[in-house]
Amino acid sequence: MKNINFKVIFNLIGMLMLINALFMLLCVIVSLIYRENIFLPMLFSSFITAGFGAICYFGTKNAQKKLNRRDGYLIVGTGWIFLILSGSLPYFLSIPYLSPEVFLSNDINAINIFFETIAGYTTTGSTIFQDVEVLPNGILFWRSMTQWIGGMGIIVLTIAILPLLGIGGMQLFVVEAPVISADKIHPRITDTAKRLWMVYVILTICQILLLYIAGMGLFDAVNHSLTTLSSGGFSTKNASTSYWNSIPAIQYIIMFFMFLSGVNFVLNHFLLKKDLKKIIRNEEFRWYLGIIVVTSFIVGLIVYFFANPLHQSIPGAEILGTANNYSIENSFRSSFFQVISVITSTGFTSADYTQWTPFVSMLFFSLLFVGGSAGSTSGGVKVIRHVILLKNSILELKRLIHPNAILPVRYNKKSISQTIVYNILAFFVMYMFIWIASSVILALINEGLNPGYAEFISAMSLSASSLGNIGSALGDYGPTDTVASLTPLAKCFCAFLMILGRLELFAILILFTPFLWRSN
């Protein structure tokens, strides 16, 4: 406890609150533009958050500017708690101003508000709102903004201005955005964070413009761009992005930027600089692209030939819901869209993939464990971990034949230390253990002591979806469903899994260990 610098922790938490309050003011502007009476609760939420942040920040401005790794974990863990508490204020304070239609269509209570806030900041597409289209635009914009903030990580934004305090940001960066690759944009981590956010903003603006040109309304274009680059998945429509199935250009644009959200943002920086060689040479990118192409091609063939009422009479096979649902283009567009959406943990919906034969459902269930690239806004295990685990497993077979040979795992033609391999093994084992245990727990607290087979499948997929920050699952919580039917305890448990997955397990689990709090 003596080695923990509480003053600098509260100093940085204060800064986080001030930044969060600034984003809330944008929602005030949106409410004023649309002449909504909720601009007052939005304004009060911003003032309360800013007031608390100012007390923490200015009250500890003379703190010793020294930050160790232990402080970094505490800032990330406690910082997210304060973000969630402050981020829920716009919902709570807006309750008296909401119309009866909102209450009739949605169950507004404290647990649901915290769930929605956590789903926002953790960029999980799960929602408790059964009818988002009746919500005020200010609330819709705040939902999208929480995902955009959480996408790259508000703490990474803080790192960009840490030099003002004389604090090095490496301790925070390795916790909030752990990247196994040694690629860096700039040798100074704070400059790296600045440029990552610059890429993030530029890509968001580009998507807004393209969606607007393609025919989406400006408000919808802004919201969907915020939740695409963050791999969040919140939509302003009940039908999600399938609302625009009749405009293929919109879905192709969203698909492209979902793909970019799953790419290491260092590579996205190289893309903006037109340095394609570094992108192509990146091994994780090649695997990421290959998995998407191969899986989408397989799913597309199945959709067209086996889940298509043009070829077979399958109950409930009206899968795409448009006049062109028998075409090859629509079948493959929908398959690519849904595969990219799940792998990148975005959770947008263009079709109900649970109607695309049982084999496709199981294929999508396996995609819940893939994830995007390290250093992206995606959740999940991450492609690079799978690649290194696969390479290490193959080398173990060689070591059985040549026990004395030195056979290092190589990534991007460079040897990886055994320590990193052990860390990845530990993460994967812990991830799978938590998923298995969570599936059992979720089935019990949501369905009781006698859950059926279908309910347990729903629990298994929902646990994987929550832990991977995806949002869409199977069974009762498929891509076209909400999680409003979950019991209050089950919602709290899923919210905990979201936070656990967003911070890649260890940043949260370490807070519950006694050695973090010891003096030495």
C-alpha cells in the first residue's frame, strides 16, 4: 500500500472525468439542435462530471509525478469504474424528461442503465433497449459516443497529454492497449498515442462522409461511424444495419470500416501514409484477412446453395428480407458482413445468421473466440495469440523428435521470447476457463437449476459474446435479439464479463490479488 501513489492516481482519474465531461457537452449540442428537452440533464451530467474531475485533478496537481506499473493497473481499473458511474448520469438524469412511449417500449431501471453504459464503454453490441428508435437523439448520440470513447480507450487519449504533467505513459499504454508486436509509429509512447487517435478521428470522419454520400442521413451516419470504428455495434435503428439492406453501398462502406477497426491501428497509420509494404508484410494482418475471406466464402456458398429458398424449401429460409435475397451478390455480401462483424466484435446485423443452417451457426459460434488484431479496437482473444499458439504447438511436435534442438517461435520473421509464449498460453487458458465457468454460472442464475439444452447453448454463446465484447450470440440472444429478457443478476454478471474482456482479463483480475496491495 505504501508504494501506491494514490495522489497521481486520482490526478489522472480527474483528467479522465474532465475529458468525459467534454464529450457530454457534444450531446448537449445535439439535443439543442433537435430541440429536445433533455439538453438540461445532459448539461447537468457534464457539470457534475466536470466538478468531480476538477476536484480530483486540481486537488492533487502537486502530486509526485511518478507512475509505476502497479499504479497503471489501478488507474485503468478504477478509471473505468468512474467512467461507468459518470457515463450513466445522462441516462439517470434524463428519466423525468422521457416520454411515456419510451417507458412503454423499454424497461428503464438502474441495472439496465448501468448495463447499457458498460456495454457502451466496453464496445459490446449488447443492448437492453428493445426500441431504440423512440429514444431522444441526445441519448442515442451519447450511446454511440460511449462506444467511440471506449474504442481506442480514453486512457490512451490521456497518455497523449501526459507530458503536460511530466508523467511517462508507457505503464498505462501496455495495460489499456497491449500490443505484442514491437511495431511503433514513434519511439515516444505519448506521440504514438496521439497519432493513433489522429488515425481514429480521420477514419471516423471519412466514414461519416461516405455514408452520407451513399444515402444515409447525417445523424445516422455520425452515430454508425462512431460505433463502427470503435467496433461497438450500437445502432440508431431497431433492425440495426439491415435497415439499409436495400442500399448495398452503405453496407459495403460499413463492412470496409469494420474491417479496418479490426486491424492494428499502427497498420492503419501506415495505410494513411500509403505504406502498403509494411501492411502486407505483417503476418497477423495476413492471417486476419485470410480467416475473413475463407470463412466468408464458405458461409456465402452455404447461404446461396443451402439456405436459399430458390434452391431448397427450408422453413424460415427468408434470410435476407429483400427483393434480391436470391442473388449471389446479396448472399456473399451478407456472409462477408456478418463474418467481419463477429470477428471484429462489432456486432452489427445485416441478417440473422442463426437461420443459415446449423453448420453455419456453429461456425459463427467458433468465430466468437477469434477476435481482431492486437492493437485494434476489437475484442476477443486476438488473431496473433491464435497464430503464436498454433506455431508453438507445431514446434512442440518437432521437439518430440529433436528434444535438444532450439526451436523458437517466429513472428514476422523474428524470434519471440519464451516469456511471451508463456503469457499467451496463460491468457488463453484463463480465457477458456472463465468462459466455461461463466457459461455454467450464467445458465444457473438466468434459467435456474434445470436449464434445458437450448437455454444452455444460449448461455454458452452469450458468455463468449460478453467476454469477447461482441454483442451477438446464438439461441435466445441471437443477432436480431436484445438481452432485455435476462434476469437482473444475469445482466450484472454479463456486464462484469464485458469489463473483464475489454481489459483483457489480467488488468481486472490483478485487482483482486493480495500481492498488488502489498508494500513490496
